[in-house]
Amino acid sequence: MSAYLPGPEPRRLLEFEEARGFLESVSCRNGLAVAVFSWGSVALPEEIHEELAALVGRETAVLRLDGKYHCRAV
């Protein structure tokens, strides 16, 4: 699980890294989907915005694997 502290800029996931927690919101900013978790925010590809939007308000995990992002409710 990634444990980034909240800050002005959203973090980016490294390969094999997972962002996991309560997904508070998701928005598009500068060509990215910004997922705001209870512990901080993560910048993700804009293409997964709709998939993330369906998970807002739920315990969510986003895993980066082989350069792709895999989203799921946990």
C-alpha cells in the first residue's frame, strides 16, 4: 500500500505500486485523472477517470503493473 502524505501535487505510482484507501473524489486536471484518497492524492492517466468515478465513496485499490493501471473496489 502506498502511504503518501497529502501535498500540493498528486503523487504518481511507480511500477508494482498500489494506491489503496477510501476514494473521496476524482477529477481531471492537466490531462490527468487525480484520485483523492483519505490519505492523499495520486495522478493517473485520464483514460481511467470514468472507471475511478464509479468507485468514489468506496474502499479502492489502483495497481500499476506492466505500465497499465488496474482499478478495483476492495
